[in-house]
Amino acid sequence: MKLALGSDHGGFHLKEHLKTYLQAKGIEVLDCGTHSEDSCDYPDISKAVCDEIAKGTVTQAIIICGTGLGVAIAANKCKGIRAVTCGDAFSVRMSREHNDANVLCLGERVIGKGLAELLVDEWLKTEFAGGRHQRRVDKIMELEQ
């Protein structure tokens, strides 16, 4: 498995933690930045991460900022993206099962490392249920037209 990972300065420490965590699990991580605590603009990071999905380099990604909200808003402006900000396991699971979310957005200032690991694990192991949910995802994607 390979996924893209990115953060702005507000999510830098959690990004670095999750990068190590994911690599230890044998997951290849494409780090789309930022690479320091220096201030940067989260829409640029969201675009860089989502571009990797658009190119087909990866099918899933994680983006982190202070709250997970700004990166999600920016990511959802990119074609083909279904980004969610989640802070609990049930929402993470439903975002994959029912919505086929392909970008998980997290907030470093909102959740700790332990919860972030739990959410990422749940997100990565949960598969899209398809069936009646596919019709709804298709309608979501038609909104881009």
C-alpha cells in the first residue's frame, strides 16, 4: 500500500509522527510536505496531496492541519476528492463504508497521537461497501460537473 501524506505547519508534528507510524507498518508514504514548522498555506498542501490522487500515484491520502478543517475544505475543491475530517472511529468507518472517502483530514491541535493512530488504522482497514452507497457516491461526484 502507498498513500500520500501532507500537512501545513499546524500539522507538521503529527504528520511526521504518522509518517514513521505508517512506514513501520510497511506502508509506503509519499510525503507532500511541508517539511518544517515554517508557516505555509494549507491550500497548497491540499492541492499537492490531491494531485497525487489525480495522477494515480496513490488512491488514498491523509492531510493534517491544526483542526483538519481547512485542508478538507481545500481538498474537496479538487476533482475526484472526497475528503473528510473525523475525530472518532465511527465517523471514520462510515466515511469509508458509505462515502468511499479517499482523503482523511486530521487536526493536530484537536487530537493526540494515539487517537490519530487509531483513526488512521480504522480508515485504512475499512473498505467501501458499494451497493446502494455507490449510487450516492456517484451523485456526489456528479456535483463536480
